[in-house]
Amino acid sequence: MKKVSVLLVFLLGFVVFPVTVFAASSPSVSYQTNVQSQGRQSWKTNAQTSGTTGKGK
């Protein structure tokens, strides 16, 4: 009877306190650029080009 009680408490522990780890599948980064004389650009994520290219002053 004692073994059954210990097993029951052990199993209920997993129901009350499940051992589950939630992690992001892959981290991400968001960033925004402020371009001189144009203002803020739209939000970009994960290595997208931000700002302007080929428009040097």
C-alpha cells in the first residue's frame, strides 16, 4: 500500500508540476534605422537590410 501511495504522489506531481521547458525555436532580433533627411524607416528583423543603400551624401 505504501508503494502505491508513493507512486500516486509521484505521478500527481507531474500533473501538478509538469516538467516542460518552453524555449523559443530560434531567437530573433528587431531593429529600426533613422536615415538623415528621411526619418525613421520601417522595422526590420533577422539580418534584413535596414536604412538605404547606394545613396551616400
